[in-house]
Amino acid sequence: MSAIVVFLIGVSNILSWVMAFTGIPQMVGNALLSVSSNKYVIFLIMNIILLISGTFMDVTPAILIFTPLFLPIATEFGMHPVQFGLMIVYNLCIGNITPPVGNTLFVAIKVGDTTLSKVMPYMLRFYVAILIGLLLVTYIPMTSLVLPLKAGLI
């Protein structure tokens, strides 16, 4: 398992270098900015992309791939890097509990000796709460920055 994670990190680093060399982050940024210049719309699009990719990708490579793409855009619109980090991890971790891949969800189902059809009605309410939390982290900076500020870390 460790070898797989290290391999994924290595491949993700190579992919990040290739993307930076070819200017893909700038192209993605220009594509996002061509859709809208409203920061709320841009953040919503980033959330949707991260949520969808989080359901199919492991968290570590997704962070390594999407951070160089979205961090410059997010900071350009005034998002603090700590807030962005929390937003990207929050988005991608939602994928761990969301079908079709949802590794954590399926492990919990196996441990609980139950089925997906029995769990999903309860999970739908949980998903609503999680998405509200995601919107709070994305659009209200102090949701994610108050503790680091109080601790003097930023």
C-alpha cells in the first residue's frame, strides 16, 4: 500500500511538472475566467470539479494534481491559501464517502455488515449537512481561518 501511494505521488509530481511546463494551469485559469469573473461562480465551479473528481480519484494524487491548477485562481480572487487547502481537502474527502468509488463508505458498510441500499437513506441527510459545511468553508473565510488566526499560525 505504501508503494502504491509513493508511486502515485511520484506520478502526480511528474504530471504537475508537465502541466506547469506546458502552461495548463494558465489555460485552465483562462477557461474558468472566460465562464465568469464572479468569484462565487468560480469557487462553485471549482467545488463541482473537485467533488466529481473526488468520487473517482484517491485524495493524495488529486491534491497534487488540482492544487497547482486552482491555487493561483483562488488566491487571485482573494481566497487565503489555508482556506483553499481546507476547501480542496474537504471536497476530495467527500468522495471517500460517495458512490461509485467511495472507499470509506464501502469499508464502513462491510464492517457494519449491512448493504448500500440500507445505508443510503441515512447518508442523504448526512450529505446535505456535509455540503452545507463545504459552502461555509468556501464562502465564509473565518470558518476555516479562525483557529489558525487565534493560534498565531497565520
